[in-house]
Amino acid sequence: MADAVVADRLRKAFGDFVAVDDLSFSVGTGEVFGFLGPNGAGKTTAIRMLTGLLPPTGGTAVVAGLDVARDPFGVRRRIGYMSQLFSLYGDLTVSENLEFFGGLYQVPRDQFRARRDWVIESADLAAVVGQLTGTLPLGLKQRLALGCALLHQPAVLFLDEPTSGVDPLSRRAFWDLIYELAAAGTTVLVSTHYMEEAEYCDRLILMHRGKLVALDTAIGLRARMSRPLLAVVTDQAPQVVQALADADGVGEVTMFGRSVHAVVPDISRGRAAVVERLTRAGLGWSTIEPIEPSLEDVFIGLVREGETGGP
């Protein structure tokens, strides 16, 4: 099947500041494709270029078969877009927002009722359909915003940080709906800074400072981390990070809540090096055990590798 989205050396500069630099990738029809990176990585800028909201400084993008630079309005008719900031009208009811966006997307009247009913059922909004949108919990607001973006049955759906601030149960329900859409053939591009959420994507891009750091499946990305990883569980995590930062036999050290992750060349020698340094520093720990790397470990490792020019 043809790719639903193709970006080729996409670039966006604001004066001397380059927000997105030489970004190339393709997304297959029906794929759930993620943009992963911290705030300021360039995810939102990339999505705004792909949706025709922001003209690129360089490169090309084809979305739903149309060149974004040449036909941005045509692209917008074929896509759905849910912005990072809540974009619905709080002083309208759920039903009135759906009516408004149905008109905005030019959904034919003979199709609107069926599409509205589908959104209400799929997003589980029946109990609040007459309620003012501004009074809804954030999770329901986000589901309504997603439903409004789907009224015209877009071929490609862009979601910019769709679950930011949403509770875990609502986030899970939101992703269940995304999977249903993808299974029915909708291509979904979603940006997030939640590392664990990126596990839900078929493939994902890691972005940092406007650049593509890596593109792969979550399993493929974790496989790139060839060196072992130790988790040090301790009540003195900041001090442990500082103590291990320059220890022989220990590589990158990162704090994860009440534990510290340390990259080592070898499990046994690495553990001995960690124990020796912490004992010398008078710092305690409860366990020091090898673990599988998370996507956050991989991201940090790849970024540091790029900055230093080697593993």
C-alpha cells in the first residue's frame, strides 16, 4: 500500500533558530507512528508543517497523496488534527461542538447524524452530550476533541500531545480508540513526551533539538543499547548520581525517581565498580540489579552518543 505520509529533508527555521532540521521519514497506511522527544524537540513544528499550518523552510512533504506546500488546503480536507492546546468551545455543549465542527469540516447533512452518533458512542460521551464542554473532566474533553477531528472520516489523523495531563485510565481509553481507528485503515501520527506511551506506536521517531535521533520500532530501539544497564535502588539518588558520574567502569548515569540507572561495560565488573564507589562515598542502597533498558534509557544514550560522537 502507498505511504500515507512522506517527509523528505523537511526543515523549518525561525530566523537563526532551526526548529526542525533535515527530517525524513515515511508512514504507511494504517500505521500508528509516534514522534517522541522532550518539550522543544521540534515535534509540534514538524506536525504543523505536515498539516499545512506552517510553511517549511526547506524540503518536501506529501500527505494523503498531496504536496503540502503546493496544496495545503487540499491536505487539510483529507486530515484530522487535534492540537496540543484544547481547541473546542467551552461555552458550547458537547452536541453543539460536534454540530459546529461538522459544519467546519463540511460533513454533508445526510451523513452528519450517523457520524455524530458514531463519535458519541466511540468516545463514550452519551452521558454528557448536553453538558457544557468547559465543565467536562480533561479526559472527556480530549475524547471529544478527537471525535470532532474524526467527523469527516480523515485518511490521516494528527494528534499533538493528545494525552498531556490526562489520568492513566483516560489515557488508556484514548489509546484503545486510536487502535480501533488504525485497524480500520486510518493513519495516525501522534506526538508525545511520555516515554511509556511511545510503546503503543508501531514505529516512532526520537527527536532532539529539531533533529531525528533514531527511527525504529520500540523493540528495535531498545536493541540498539548494547551495553548492560544496572538499576541502583536508593534513598539518596542525587548523591549516588554525583558519586558515580566519574567512576571508572561506569558509563552514563541517570536518575529515575528513587533509582539510578548506570550503563556499564560488563555486569559483574560494573556492579563491583558501583559498590566500591558508593561504599567509599558512604552512600547506601537496597539493590543493584541488571535491568532491560526503557525507551527513556535508549533516548538518553542515543542523544549522548550523538553529542560525544561515540558509544
